[in-house]
Amino acid sequence: MAIIKPNNNTISAITALPSGMTSAPGLSTGSMVLLTSGDITSTTSTIEITGTHVTSTHDHYRLYLRGKAAGDNVEFLARYRNSSNNGLVTSNYSWRVHMDADNGGGSNTEGNNAINLTNQSYFGNGANEGFNMIIDFMSPLSNLVPTCMNWWVGSANNSDNWKAQRGMARRNDGTETHTGFTLFFGTGGDFANGTNYEFYGMTK
């Protein structure tokens, strides 16, 4: 049953609307809309978010990803989809990655051909070396500001050393729009069986 709590002329803590009621002025029952999800049941080389999911309905997006790398100690990368939704952009990315609580270690680059999602501390694929990750994909359809990707990842390397990493990246063109992104590993890497994800649009 929904709980309604008056608070300074507002209504909060509503978990459901009455039967038959789909909306109310000034009222929102959630801030994210699930657009797509996937469960990887066999080794897969990429996770692709496309123009089917990135539309003018939403300005910003969030991906929840958890799983394991099929290969050991391989780079984890991303590229944006082009404005025509028929290929990937392969040049002129800038990115920064920071490793928390490891003496402030980090890495960065300008004008790269892809986005590096980890700070040279790549994923292991042992029994205890899976990862959890959140990626924010911001302003992909704006021609006013560059498309940005922000992320947080908890993972272990191939020696089962726990790592907490976060980063930011952009495509260095504020007028270019993008219809999604693709996640992939470097040479010899794939997503392992059991990896799954959910992709949400943020309510305007």
C-alpha cells in the first residue's frame, strides 16, 4: 500500500498511485525509465547501446553493468555511436581515470581513438574477480555541449586485488551528436557468460 506523507505543503514517499490514476500535477513516482536490458549467456565481444534507445525523449542516461571478463588482464574500452546510428566514432576522445585510495594514481589522454575505462588495472577473470559498474551517458543528442561519459567501477585485477576506479570522458566536438555507445575489450577480451546490464533514460 502506498504511503503518503505531508511535508511542508508537499507529498512525499509515494510508492504507487491509486488504481486507474496514471499521473498527478507535480507528481513523479520515479526518475528513471528502463529502456533495454540484457543477459549474456555466452561469450560476447560487445555491449551496444544504439539509437533505438537514445532518443529525444531523454537528455541523459545511466547504465548498470555487472559481470566478468572472459579474458584476463585486458583493456576495457568504449566508443560513441555516430549521429547516423550506423557506426562508431574512432578518433578524438579525451578521458581521465582515477584509482581511489591507491596513492591517487590516475591516467589521462587527449585525442585518443577510444575511451579507456580503467587505469591500467585491468579486470581479472578468476572466481572472485567480477566487476560492478555504473556509467552515466550525458547530453548525447546536444549540439551545444560535448557528449560526456562518467563512470564508477569496482573490480579486481588478475591477482584478486580490489580496485575502485572512476573516470570521465568526452568526444572533443561540442556540435557532434551521438546515438549511443559500445563497450568492448582490447585484443583477446570478451564479456563472459553471466554478465548483465540495464540501461535507463533519466526523466526530464
